[in-house]
Amino acid sequence: MGGGYCIASSAPQLIPTKMTQKDKRKLNNFFSAFANLKHLKIPETPEDLRNLPSYFPKFPISFVTISGQQVYHDDVGFKSYEEFVKLLLAEEEIARYYDSSSINLITKKHVTKYLEDFVQGSTTKGRIEQTIEDILAELSQIPDELEFHFLVNGLTLDDFESFTLGQATFTKIDANYAEKLFPDRAPADGDDKNDARREKRKSIIGRAAIRVAARGDFWLGQQKAYREAQVTVGALSLYPIIFMFESATPRLFRFTLSGLSRQEFGPVISYDTKTQQRRISFGGLSSLMPLKLTARDIERFKNYGWDDISTFLKGRSETNEIDQALGTSLFWLGQAAADTLTASILLKYFTAIETLIIGRRRSKTIVQDVARRVSLLVGATKEEQVTIRRNLTKSGGSYDVRSQITHAGLTEVEDRRKIFDTGALAAWTVLRYLKARGLPSLDEAIEKLDIAADGAGWKPWLKARTAMSRIAKLIKK
């Protein structure tokens, strides 16, 4: 997903539809029936109104308003309009961006103009064909930008309504927001499922949603938004990792974002940011272990790089190597936070660390290199640096466990403290590495880190230890 997707600022992109002339003739026939005054009625009594066709029993909905009068379809017009919308939705490229509700709004706008002109006697030959072309032209425009919404299970915004992290916004869902996500609809074939929608709205009020904007191509935009949301969740996961050590019973918080699978719990919902036309796809409920954030928490986070992380997420470069590595590292932190398998979590934490620490130049002493660089980045004192390096490299240490997972089939890490410690190292490595964003390459950042390590005495110590080892062997001989 590299390369990025910029928000379009020129003429709107057009959807490459495959509608044939035969399909257009069918649309013409349906239009001639449902936009015909012969099949549009103005009920004079409540009984006349109740006898009109409707998706909702006893509650017919007017089709359009002409000259201040609400008009309703008879059976022929009702059926013809249904078939017209179905034929448009059968066009795969249109259905990517517009649902039946959006098509209904666009069509009614053009039909109203057509009927008003017809009543005034100002229509000309070919007007029906032109109106259909106008409808298709509007339905063929790719939105400049879509705003994707992901529901988040378990996250509570306690005493505030929303916060922004990078390009994403987390919002407490209220009744209006819930209505926007799951509005009542006219159900197909007379099957009223709005009770289920009302229950859905009720169930999400008070929970949190994350929304991310991406370029209007729905499928590519969804992937871009998913990736951005995952990276942002990775950034958010830094803070439970950091602060869980204040608890007497530290535990793993789980953050998961999905939305590209058809086997998840709910929908990914997006809106055209200009027109607010709604689009929905399968998959997409996010979940995490219960985590309650307060306004005070956000203020506390600001002492731990919150603003730096947010600035990075807003303006990271798609070409700068360090920015790419930081984004990948945050992505793996998000993946770790989404996992339930302890062995997998530990591996993903190490992946987040190694993405920033190893670079392209590999050595035979990779474990010692990683331990030395991480200890220098994260350890505030020489004593802390020694402890970090020892915990990573000693027999039975975190790297030893990593090797057992990758080479010996270990699937469960019983010592949860190793997971907590490695997660904290990953979180602090990311926060410290933000200071390296001005450097041109990852290798240069690592080289400067190694030079700093020389100054701290690590490399000379390693060389001295190697020399003493050789001398010992010579004495034994």
C-alpha cells in the first residue's frame, strides 16, 4: 500500500461503467412508466393514501413533490421505479460507491426537474434520454474523499466527547451519530428490518468510533483507511503499554481493527465528505479489552510524546525511509495489540523494534546489536541500559524466547512479564526514534546510534571481551 493516495483536487474521476445500450433502453422504459403522471397519484382521502403501495404498511412515502403537491406511485409506477434502481445497482462500479438510498436521492432530484418542466410544457424531444444520462453522469463520479468509520468495542471516552490522533478522530457515539451510522431504511420486498437497526443504534451509543478520511476510490480508499487506522491504533497502544506498569496487576490490552474481511462482526461505513452520501461494506468492527480514557489521560500522554506522534501521523512522508519504518513499526504494534496468542504478540513486538533498529546492513551479532541499540535509546541511565541489554540477551531472556518461538515451535509464553517488557521497549523505541526523522536514511540513523554507543563504551567493551577470550584460548593451548 505504499505510494499513498492524495485527495483529488482537479476534475472528478469517473467510474468506468459497463452499462450497455440495451440496459439504457431498459432504464428508458422504466423511467417512462414511473415518471409518468398517469402513474403518479395525489390521494384525496386517508383511505386513498393507505391503498397506495409502500414498503411500510399503512405509511406510503411520496415519490416527489411537484408544484407544492406530494405525489405517490400507483402499482405500475412503484414497480417500475424498483426495477430502475435495481438495474442501476446491478452495475458493479456504481454499486461500489452508491447504495439504494443514494441512488434514490440523486434520481428523485433529476425526476423532479423533469416533471416540473413537463407540467409547464417546456420538455423537448429526447428529454427522457437526457435525464437518464444526467443521472448516470452523477452516479459515475468518484467522490474526492471518503470518510471511513470503524466501530470500536470496549474503548470508553469517559468525560469527554472526542480526541484526534494524527489523521484519525476517536468519537463517543451519541444518538445522532448512531442514527447516521445505521439509519432507518425502506426494506426490500416489504421486509421491515428497522427494529434490528434501532437495536443496533441502541447498542453502540456511548461506545467509541474511529474515523479516517481517504481518497474516494472506495476499495483502495478502504484499504488506505484501514492501514491508517491500524497505524493510529498502534500509536494509541503505546500508552496502555507505558502506563500499565503503574497498575499492580498489569495486563494486555487488546486493540483490533478489521474491515477487509467478510467474516467479522459488523460494517465499515463511509461517507462522501462533500455530499455525505453513505457507503457500507461487510466487516469492520474493532475491539479491544476494556480501556477507559479520560481527558486527564490525554493530558498525561502529552508528557510522553503524544503531540510528536500526532504530528508524525499527520505529516509522515511516503518516501522518507525513517518515516516509512516508523509507520511500519506502529503497524506491528497495532497488530500485536490485536493478537490473543502470547507467542505471536512477542514476535510482533520484536518486529516493531527490529524494523527501526536493524536496517539493511545485517551482521552476525544481530542480537547483541539490537540489545545495544535499544538499551541506548530507552535506558535513561547506564544501569538501566545494562539491565535492558542483559534481559534481552541472557539465557532464557526475551531473545532466547523469541528463538524458541521461531525455531523450536514454542506457542505459549508463560512469563507474561517478558511480553510486557518487550512491549514497553517497542513503545519507547518508537517514541525515541521520532527524534531521528530529520535524517535521510535508516542506516544513517543506526550508524549515528552506533557511534553514540561507542561513546558510551559499549563497542570497546565488546572488543576487549573478544580479545580476552582469544587470549584465554591461546593460554589453554
